[in-house]
Amino acid sequence: MCLGVPGKVVEIQENPLGMTMGKVDFSGIVKEVCLAYTPDVQVGDYVVVHVGFAISKIDEEEAHQVFEYLKEMEELAELDIDQPE
């Protein structure tokens, strides 16, 4: 199953190629994410992330609700996989 997981944007930066990237906090697990598809996102906003790309912005309440559903369904194991530096 393909999932979009909600997270909070905690940092935004441009990579050397000019692509907007950021760090997104998924309830304590922080991953680097491409923010190119969500150009209006700011630090503190919540986004839905699918395969390393933020695909939409959502409000905080909806993000928490979706994250809890995913926890209940035990669909968050992939967040624990280490990322290369």
C-alpha cells in the first residue's frame, strides 16, 4: 500500500541544485524531504509526504488525526529506517 504520511516542517533550505528541501518531523523522527511541490510551505506548517516528496499542505489537526490512524494500523515502520547522510 502507498501512504502519504503527515509531518511538521522544521527546516527549509535550498540544495546545491536549487531544489527546495526541508526537514520534516514525523512525531519525533526527522527526515529530509523535497518541498518543490509545495512552494508556499513555511517552517511550522504540516505536509503530507509520499516517497520523500511533500505532496500537499494540511492543517495541524488533520495531520495529528491521520498520524494516529496510521499508528493504529501499524503502517509507520518505514519511518524508522535510517537515511544516508
